[in-house]
Amino acid sequence: MNNHPTPELLSEIDQLCCAIGHVIIQWGFVEHNLTLCLSWIYFDYGGNKIADKIKIEKFQRRQINFMRKCFNKLDSLISFKEEGLVLLDRVATLINERDAIIHSTYGGLYKNSFKFIRFDFKKPQVIYVEEINRTINSILETRKKIEVLAADVCRFGLRLAGK
């Protein structure tokens, strides 16, 4: 009995890996641009005065929370507030989509889609296994959303930088 994947399946897995790779690479642009925005807010708009610690956060969810706080408290950011908060909402939504793709384990093909398994720790002392079905097209759609978001964060950052 031959348990090796067929060439067709290997081709689909290669396409899946390529699509996931695109998500990873595009997310790097979001991270980079978001960190630049955070830096400008921290150093140029007074964010350092309301920071709990004297450091720039590395983790994106903490960055988002800090920037929300800055947009809501700093008069120097009033002209950027509305757009900044909407942009942060988009980042937060796509972090969840990206995490569902990146932080799960491939579980095989299932009804014309790829099955992924992900642990969920929302309830204390309970590990929940979530099954997520994705197609290559759905992953590529997420990649496109991330690509557009990265460009929007970049443009917003350039306005923060005064360029």
C-alpha cells in the first residue's frame, strides 16, 4: 500500500504553503509600519509621557492598546484620532485572521478545503480545539486585505511623520 501523497495533492499543498507564505510576508509590512507609527506617537506626540514603562512595546496587541490610549488622551493627536482608531480596528481584526492561519496545524484536506486545528485558551484551565477550514482563495483574500492594510498604515505613518 502506497501512503505517499499524489502529485496533485503535493501541488495543492505547495499552493497552500505559498499562500500562507504570502500572508506571513505581507504581515511583516504591517508590523514594520505599525511600529514606526508607534515610535512617532511615542517620541513626537507625547506618548512617552503616558506610557506605563519607558519602552516601546514589541507585541502588536499591546501596541494597539497603547496607541488607542494615546489617540484618546493626547491633544497632539486630535487631528489623527478618528483615522488612527479606525486603522487600529482593522489591524486588530486582521491580527485575528492572520493568527487563525499562522498559529494552527495543518490537518489535511476536507471537502475541497484545507483543515487546520488550533488550540484556543479563552476559558481558564480549558483547552478547546478549534477546527478551521480554509481554501487557497480564502487565504489569498486575507493576504490581499493585509497588503492593503500595510499600505494604509504606511501612508498614515508618513502623515504622522509630517512627510
